[in-house]
Amino acid sequence: MKAKKKSALQLKITNKKRKISLSDWQLYSLCAIPVIMIFIFNYIPMFGVVIAFKNYKFNLGILESPWVGLKNFEFFFKSDVFFQLVRNTVLNNALFIVTGMFFAILVAILLFELKSRRSTKMFQTLMITPHFMSWVVAAYMVYAILNPTYGYLNQLLGDFGIEHIDWYSKPNAWPVILTIVSIWKHVGMDCVYYYASLMSIDTSLFEAAEIDGANRFQRIIHIVLPTLIPLITILGIMKIGNIFAADFGLFYTVTQDGANGNLYETTNVISTYVFRTFKDGSLGNSYGLTTAVGLLQSVVGIILVCTTNWAAKRVDKELGLF
Amino acid sequence: MRKHNMVFQIVLTCIFIVFCFMINFPFWLLISASLSDANVLAQQGYQIWPKPVDFSSYIYIFKNPGQILNAYGVTFTFSVVSMILSVLLTAMIAYPLSRKHLRGRNIINFYLYFTMLFSGGLVPTYLVVAKYLHLDDTIWVYILPGAVSAWNVFMMRTFFSGIPGEIIESAKVDGASEYKIFATMIIPLSKPVIATIGLMIFLSKWNDWNTALIYITEPKLYSLQYLLQSIMEDINMLKQNPDAAAMMQEMNVPSETIRMAMAVVVAGPALVVFPFFQKYFVKGLTVGSVKG
């Protein structure tokens, strides 16, 4: 018995000191190309964030450009857009997260209550179509509805005697419009997560509930919703972690680039600001500035993911992403 | 009890029919506008039923297919190449990571995971891709950056881990190299996950418009979606000009109905084809949501 234990221990040691075998080298060589590509396209740009602390000059390149310390950050914090950007990004995204999750869960539960599998499949297919469209096509559709002169919505309002509204110059309407567009695009795919989780519920639970005389509503409250809570937490963490990364396509093309500035008040978010400043280049050190803004966004994102994850784990050890 | 249930099911079905109708309504409006007569549209606006049905926008597009056909060619090329290359590269890194005995496996895992947490952002990436690698205004800019995504690797790794280790061990006893095991056993056994990831990559490339927005200035290399986007941008630019109407005529800007027809021509084929693969997209989500 003792001898056996000893040999097992020895095996463990030899295993640890084991030389890298030929087959291991083959495995390493297999992943060499992808690892190098990730280094080039993901890691080198990470080192490039030093531009955030520099005054970037085209002729000098990343390394040779002069250091400016925290000036780029200072410029951003002191500029008029700072408050606007943070407010728009966080509020719009918070609106999308809350309403998006609510509708995805609602649709998933209703789909689950639908007994005919054939119609469930059909409705799912019909709800997913927007997922297959690009934001550009979505922008054309939104335009068809909201166009001030020909748009469908204005005609509908006209039937009720309401005068034509030029939606592309009404910033206050856009948080609502974008929320609807965001739900429209994502609800079909988002409800899949919840639906898949509901399908895994043990059906005997429902039978037991029925015998106990629980009605449909009670079943949803006491069986369906508790099953979804871990998933809601995980997806919620991921979404809150991304709250500073606004969907560029939604905020840029669907608003038609903020309808050339008319809508910036409510639709100018960090990602669109970064892109515009970068493209425009009229600000002296636009590369340094936009990199600084992007860096801030990334860092705040990491902090948010870690914090929400930690908080979720405090509530329940099983919850949380990592 | 039973009757009450029937009524509930019928009501629920009706709710879903209305909901699905609402979700697909914008696409119908687009088709209807593209089938309208430009003058009628200018007078009455968008209608649910085009009266009269008029195919002239489509005839115009098919008579002058140059740009759109070219964009189709470019988009199809880089989508297919991206799909094949990305799936291959993803599998090449996912397979070693699925082998539990491999030393340094956790380091590579973290190396990948970190790219999900942090990224250089727009400008540094642009500088590397355009100024150092000179990939701008080439078709490779659509393909190479982001060819290996950590998310896809983890998804494929999870699938590979499910392949029984005995199969691999027995092949090794027979003297097969890891390359041979990878090519002749792992890949053929992993068709479901390869199809899922391949289709997800294809869809995202097919709908890619912002790569061209940042890196492409040469119209011959415009992707399909960016072509649509650039038309919209041109018109928005012209609208700011006081002589917009005259300039639009002079520059031969496509009319409202033609633009809508172009949007249908761009989105239509994908919308017809992708739903057939819905199963794979749904699977991709649920597999990807597995922890670790």
C-alpha cells in the first residue's frame, strides 16, 4: 500500500519534470500562426495606447512622438462634450439593457407557454430576421418609416390629424426610437438564451405544481423565473461591462450620423465621438485624444465587469462569470 | 380547464402573429417602396401596397449593375475567404488548448482571454493595420484583422474537449502525428461546431460595413453594405447644400425608390438564405454561453 502511494508520488514528480515531447512540439507549432496573428492584430495595438500620453505626429510615428503626460485626458475632461458623451452612452445603453432583457425574457416565457412546437419554430424564425440584417439596411428601414416627407409614421400620424414631424431634427425622440430599433434587432436572438434555459426545466416540477393547484401565473413566478436568475445575472454582468461601448452601427448609421449633428444632444456617444474626431482630424492632436478616450472606455469597462462580477458572487457563489 | 387552455393558446398565437408581423413590417415597407413609381411616392409617400406596382427601379439597377455587382463580388470573395481561413486558424489554436496535458495551456488561455477584456481601440489598431502593415485599400483588411477571435476559439475548444481522449491516444499508439490526428480525425468529427462558427463568421463579414468606412477609399473595393452606406452619406452631404436638388440631378444621385431597391438587392439574398441555417446560429449562442 505504502509502496504504491510512493510510486504514484514519484510518477507525479516525473510527470512534472517530463521533457516536452515531440507531440507537444507538434501541438505548439499548430497554434503558432494564430498566436502570432493575435499578437500582431490585438497585442501590438494594445502597446499603441501609449499614444494616449503623446502628441502624435505622423512624420514621427508612435515611438518618436513627444510625451505630453495626461494632457489628452485633461483636454477631454474639460471639454464640453465629456458630460454629454458619458450621459448619452450610459443612459441610452442602460435603457437598452433593461428593456432588451425584459422583452427577451417575456418573449421567451411566452414562447415556452406556447404548446405547439411547430408554431414556436415558425415564430422564432420570423423574429430572428432582423439579426441577419446589417445596421445599414436597418438604417434604410428606419428612414422609410421616419422620413419627414414620405415616411410611413408621419402618414399614420397624418390620419389622426397630427402634423408631419421632422424626426431627424428632434433629438428628444431618439432615445425612444433607438431603444425600439435595438429591441427589434436583438429580441429574436436574445430570447434564445432564456428559451434554451427554460427547455431544460424538469417537467415533473410543473406536474407537481399543477397537482398543488398552482395557476399559470404562480408557475411562472415560482418555477420559471427562479430558473432564469443565474442566466439573467451572467448576461446582465456582460451587458453592464459593455455599458460604455455603445453599438457604433446603431448610433452612427441608424441616426444617419446624428442627422449631420442635429441629434448629437442625445445620440452622440463615446464610440461615435471617437470615430468622428479620428476621421475629421481638425483638432490638433486628434489621434492622441481619441486613443485616450478609447483607453478610458476600456479601463472603465474592465473595472465594471470585475465589480459586477464580484457583486454577483457576493450574492451567490454560483453566479458570476469568472 | 381544458377549454380555458385552448383559449389561452389561441390568444397567445394571435399575440405572436401580430408581434412577428410588426418585426417584419419595416422590411415589407422597403420592398413596397422599391416597387413604387418614383413620382407616386413623391406625392403620397410610402405605402403598404404600391399602386401601381412598378419595376422600373429594379430594371434601372439591372441595366447598370456595374458598382453593385462589383461590391457583390468583393463581399462574396472576402466573406468566403474569411470563413475558411478563420475557421482553420481557430481550429489550429483550439485543438492544442483542448489537450489537457499540454504545458503552458493556461498561459495561452489567458493570452486569448485578455483580448476579450482589453483592446487597443480604434486609433492604435488603425495605425498598425494601415500605417505599419499597409493593409488599407486592399481586400486583406477585411480578412486578416480579427481573423482569430477568442470567443470562437473558446467555443471550439469546448467542443473539442468533448471528443473522447481514447480516440486520440489510440491513434498516437498507431504512430499518427498530432498534425495527422488534427486533420483526419478532429476536423471531420467537428462538423457541427465548424458549421456554426463558419456561418457566424460569414454572416458578420457579409454585413460588414465599418471596416470599409475606416480603411477603404477605393470605390472598387467597397463592400456591399458600405456601398449602401456611402450612398446615404453622399445624399446627406448634398442635403446640407442650398442647391441640393439641382446638384442631385447633376450628379445622377439615385432616386428614393432606386435606393430602396438597392437596399432590397443588398439585404434580400442574405435574408432568404440565412434563415435556413438558423439552427446553427441558435446553437452558436447556446454553446458559446457555456462557462469556461
